[in-house]
Amino acid sequence: MDYKKRVLVTGGAGFIGSHLVRLLINSYPNYLIVNFDKLTYAGNLENLKDIESAPNYVFQKGDIVSADDVKSVFDSYQITDVIHLAAESHVDRSIEGPMDFVMTNVVGTVNLLQIAKDAWKEGEHVFHHVSTDEVYGSLGEEGLFTEKTPYDPRSPYSASKASSDHFVSAFYHTYGLPIKMSNCSNNYGSHHFPEKLIPLMIHNIQNNKPLPVYGKGENIRDWLWVEDHVKAIDTIFHKGRIGESYNIGGLNEWTNIELVHFLCRLMDKKLNRTAGESEKLITFVTDRKGHDLRYAIDASKLEKELNWKPSITFEEGLELTVDWYLKNTEWVEKITSGSYQQYYTQMYDNR
């Protein structure tokens, strides 16, 4: 088929990536969507079981740190556009081993930029780089991150993402590579890896395990439903201006302890428990190093220019998320046992 676009989605088997791949495949049958993922611990092809046989979908296992892997997928599928989500993304893991974050988030991004620059000599193309609000550092009690906020990363993870953002911008200014960037707040929703705050709390409440909360739980985050995030990426990819950056936020702020208390009340209701029962599981633990106090996104540029805003409230999104996890305990069990990593071998080794 003569596809209108051939879009490489890096990290397409991860949490956000799998939601984006599904959206693109269902919305644009005239696009070939190439899912390029190394399948590290956070990559799970079972997230995409429902669309893996779609005629406009291809999965290609590969590592963005390998220039040969990247060039091979560009050559094999004549890639016209990139949406780059592949990244090491867990702050605690970055503190324990920062070099993995340097290699994937910095070297891997530069590989993609370099090969896209060499491949795209003519025609219309987009290199959309997906980043995080953590590159801006920590806010005080007031104010919001805007696209003009100076970078001030505080962890190895956020430092590596800040570096990758600067390389993307540099390739635009130096070589004219047609880039777009987006920086998002904390995502939540279905298929989120269980080490993350919300799925961890849901799983532990369900199993009557302790609910570990850093410090006093006073750190504040702006939460963004993953389905709203991927719709924003789709909007920016198609309608955003070349060379521009857009902040994507959920337009709400919650302290971690407020969030945990809300989940406890919601789970008690869903599990027919006595009110207040799950809150007894809350355990305060030593705060992590370099823990930013507050993140909050100003997404007004995205709303004004491209008419995007969140479609549901945080409370509505949390209830949908809790319902999904309660209905998909087998998915969680496969993650926690590690058996999900066998799926690639079962489905793709003999193809």
C-alpha cells in the first residue's frame, strides 16, 4: 500500500507509547505505524494484543542506542516521520544507575536525530520529541511551568531528558530538522507499569500491603490522563508549528498524600470495605534524594493555539483507572511475575 505517512513510534510498547500506537492505527488507516521498542522491563507487547494484526501496523524490536538498528528501521520502512517516546523514565532507577539514562535518553535521541537528518533530504517531515515537565526543576508554592521556564533539572533522569531536549532544539536551529517538542506532567491510566505511584497504590490496597509514601506526602504533582496526553501528541504532531514546544498538563494539582487518601476511599468503596480501612495501610518512608517539591503545568499555549484541553477530571480518570486494574488483575500478575516478557518470544520469534 502507498501510505501517506510512515511513522516511527519509538517506545511504542511502553505505557504512553502503546496508547499512542493504538490511537494512530485506529485514526489513520492510511499511515503505516512502525513500533520500534527495545522491550526493556517497561515494554510490554501484550498492551497491543488487540491491534497487533492491523494491516497498517509493524513491530520492530531494536535499540535507539544502536545507530545500526535505527538506520535499519529507517531504510526498511522508508520512515517519513518520528514520534519519539523511548526513554528510561524512572527517577529512583536513575539515582541508582544514571549511565543507562545517559545512553538511552541522550545518545539514543542523538542517533535518531542524526539518522532522520540524513534520511530526510526533501518532502514534508516531523520529528516530534516527547519530554517531561521535570526538566524545569521544582516550583515553589506559586507559579506554573511555561514553555519559557528555564531548565533546572534536579535528578539524573531529568538531566538526561533536558539534554535530549537541547539536542532536539539544536538540530532544528543548526540543520533545519523539522522538530516539534512537548513536555507533559505525570501520566496515569490503564497499562501503567506497577512500580509507578498510582498502580502501586491500587495493587497494594487490593492486597492489603503497606502504602509507602515519601516524606510527609507533601510533594505536589499535576496529573494527566494518558488518553488525553496521546490526543495532545496527535494534535501537536499534525497541527503544531515546526520548531515549537508545547506543555501538556492535566490542569490539576494534588499532594501525594491527598492522592493516596482519595485512592484509599475509592478502593474501600469498590472492594466493599469499611470506610477508612485502607488508609490504615499508609506508611511514611524516607524521602528520596533530589525529590522536587512541586510540578504544575501551564498548558494555555496548547489550548489557545490548537484547541486542546483535558477531557475528564482527575477524579473521573482515577475511577476509570481503578476499574481497569480491578478488572485486569491477570495483567498485573504477569507484570509482577515477569511472565509478560515471554510474549515477544511466543508471538514474534517464528515470524
